Amino acid sequence: MAVYIPDLVADPAVRRPTIVIAPGGGYTHLSTRESEPIALTFAAMGMNAVVVRYRVAPVVFPAPMQDIASAVAAIRQNAEKWHADPNQIALCGFSAGAHAAGLLGVHWQEAHWWQEMNLTSADVRPNALILSYPVITAGEFAHRGSFRSLTGTDEIAAHQPHSLENLVTPDTPPTFLWHTWTDGAVPVENTLLMAMALHKTGVPAEVHVFPRGGHGVALGNQVTNIPGEEARKIVPEATVWPELAARFIRQIFTKSS
């Protein structure tokens, strides 16, 4: 993993929130557009950031989730050295990376996943989730390729156990969700289904759906643009999401401190 720790310019005793970034890529690769540019954006807001190079196909579940869990545990183990608050760790995932982050969000309290890693549920617990145009459902609105790569099979019955909207519990962390209405790869219904599941379960959440933009908007500006795809990747309306997400998690962390 890559760790980004801003220099301390004020109180050297300060403990910062940490954003754990899980890039997208359909569980086949990891997007560079959703890696360092995101980390630097949150670092500029005074937060630490970690980019997780989680395993992808042909490696299958639970490897991606466990890799993100290892990163969370490492932050807690190095909290003093990294000036990190061990109770202010937010996962920030994109597309399939948001699904991997969401898997940890719904499974962290299940100790059997971490036993072989010599970790406990307390070690790997995320304190908040930021899910960006997330892969959520294995149902009607599934991004089928992501589930195929995660499980190693086309069998829909093998995909269903990883449909996040069916796995939300009161232990799921407070969640910030955002999507674009016109996402042609991962339909906006993924975010809406997750939002409804969180609401039904009583988990705090904030949801933003921007009116336009293709899949993989990232920061929505020139920094993460793909030449020739400006119409889908440069989305001024969506450029506010990092500030909105930062405000949400700071409010959550303030309430819990």
C-alpha cells in the first residue's frame, strides 16, 4: 500500500483521520485515476491517506476484502508514528473498489474472516465508508463483470451472497454515497438500493446523485480526465464530492469522539 502523510505544520500532537482508498477496476485491475489523485486531494484537506493495492482476478473473494482489512489494521498499529486517530478511519472505494470496501463494511464484525490473519474485528473495523459510483447489487442492476471476477464464476447463485444491499446491519459504518444519474456501466440503482438498505437499518448516511457524467468520474476535473472522454469524465457538478464527503466523516467522527 502507498501511504500519504502530510507534514505537521501546527500541533505535533494532532491525530488525523485516515482515508483508505480502494481504486476501481472491475476486480481485474486497479485504476490509477482513482489512486494517488484521490489521496492527494484528501491530504490537502489535512487527512492521511492510504491507497490499497488489493488483489484482483484471478484471485477471488475474500482476498480483496482481507487486503483492505490489513490496511486498516496497519493504520491502527502505526497510529502514533503516522499521527493517525485509530478511531477515525474511513474507507473510500470506487466502483468495484467501493464494493470491496463495502464488503469490509458489512463483514468486519465477523471474526472468522480475520483469524487466519491474526487480526480481530476491532483491528479491522472501519469507522465510516465513502462509496463512489459503487458496485452494490448482484441482482437486476448488477455490474456482472465485477461479480464474475470477484467469484471466478458466471454462476449468479455465487454472486448473490456478495450483494451488499442484503448484508447491511446496524454494525455497518455510517456511509457517504455518490453516483451520476447517467452512469452507463454501473447503474445509479446500485447507490439507491444501498441507500434504502442503510435507511431501513438505521445506519447514518448521506447520498448525492449528480445529474450527468459517465462511469469512473473520479475527481471530475482535468486531473483525472481521460483525453477524448471529456464529456463523460469532466463533470463540474460532481467536483464537490470530496468536500462533501470530508464534511460528512468529520461530523460522524466528532459525534463519536
